[in-house]
Amino acid sequence: MPDDYDSPWKDILDGWFPDFVRFFFPHAALDIDWSRGCEPLDKELAQVAQDAELGRRCADKLMKVFLDNGSEEWLLVHVEIQGQRDGGFPRRMFTYAYRLYDRYARDIASFAVLADTTPHWRPRSFEVGRWGSRLGLLFPSVKLLDYASAQAELEEEDNPFATVVLAHLAAQATRKDVQARYTRKLKLTRRLYERGMSKQQIIDLYRFIDWIMRLPDDLELSYTNAIFAIEESLRMPYVSFAERLGEARGEARGEALGRVRGAALLLRDQLEQRFGYLPEALVASLEQADSEQLMDWGRRVLGAQTLDDVFGERDG
């Protein structure tokens, strides 16, 4: 069962970058003025990668941040999430750093998160030169495998990246055991609600867990129904049908739920849990709708107070 670590990491870095730095690199977080926000420079980073003809990464991020020293001083934080052992990785970190410095003439903080499965691969530097001349880069790195022995502590941690690490470790540990993956995926998702996280945290982390811990069709449907039950019991309809169906996966997830008919049944189930018995006309509309229409209705469910809020603009 292939896992996709690229999109979920990029999404979670976009939404929770300060928490990322606080969790993995707390010494740096203390020097940053987070009240001034941070500015993503994804286009600029993409241009640097293109110019340098760098290969595919698991995920990367470039952020402009201000120092917490009362000045207007700012610098760049470059983050790489590396998903597998790669002998060219240290050189790539170095290339990014010198090209970014050449472009901006600002301090560059380069951080690496090693998400691979090779325990002893721990790159932290790159250096070239001879005869007493040296040019290179030192960069802090963290190894996600190191957290495997601290999962009990992560369970009690409120920083959202504790959940990110738990999900990543669970995905790696259950590659060949789908039943174990189902159990751990459901436990991690239930934890989001039990920890009293905010609505946005629950939605963002749900998406991360759902992306990184893919399940076969039958278990995916069981998992989705279990989430319905959790939200119903806690009266927390946070993760809408659209999120469950997976906007980014679109038709692929539709197939996992039995194509369009499975999606219609799933939406009907959620609507009946929220609003009770559905009129026959609405059931017919669900059965006749295409995947695009179902997705549109699904997006409305989360904020809907009545059935009219969901179907108010339906055709016919």
C-alpha cells in the first residue's frame, strides 16, 4: 500500500509553521517574533530549485520571519522534510542555502526533518575544499524514528506536531498490516477530539492522518463511519463530508467508497445523522447526482443548520 508523505507535510507546514519550529527546533522559536507572522516564499524556493536543477524532495518550505529583538531584522528559515535516505541530500541543503543567501543577503537557517526508515542515516553537514580552504554548511536535523521510544509522552503533548509524528510513525509501522493501521488510525483520530483541540486543528490534523495512513476500500468505509459516530456522540460535526471524501484525491477516493453511489450513500448517512429522516425527493436527488454535485452538497454540511442550507440551490 503506497503512502504519500509529500502533500500532507506541505499542508501541515503551511498551516502550523510556528508550532513546527516550537516542537522540533525550540531554541530557534525563542528568537522569532511570532506576533509579526511569517511569510511563505514558496515561489522563490521553487525558482531556486529550478535554477539549481535539484531533484524531487519529500517536502520543503521557505519562510521569512522576524527576530524578537525589537529591530526590523528578518531572516529566512528553510525546512526540508526528507522521506528517504539520499546521498545527495546534504549537498542539496548546501545548494539551497548558498543560493538563497546569494539572492537575499540575509541569514539563512536550514533545518532538516529526516522521515526515512534508516536509523543510522543522520546527515548534518556538507563541506568542500582543500589545502586549508573550506566551504560548507552545518544544519540541525531531527530524526522521526527517535520519537518511537517516546510515544507515551507524545500522546500527552498538545503541540499539533506531536500528532504529526505519531501518525508518521504509525504509517511506517503498519505498512504490511492493514488491520493494525485501521486500529491506530482510528485511535489517532479519536485523540484529536479527546485532547480538546480547536476545530481547525482537528480538521487539519484529520487531513494529515487520512492522507498518510491510506486504507483499503472496506476499512476506509469502516473508518469513515466510525468518525461519524465519534462526532455524533460528542456533538462535534467538524470534519465534513468533503474532507472525508478527500478533495485532493477527488475521484480516487470516490472509487474507494464505491464510486458515485458509495459517495451518495455516505452523504445520505451523514445527513440522516444530522437531520433525521430524509424526504423521498431528497433521497432521489442524492441517487441521481454526479460526483461534482455530491461534493458541493458535502461542503455545505459542516455549517448547515437545516436541510435547506444544504440543498437550497439544487436543481429541480
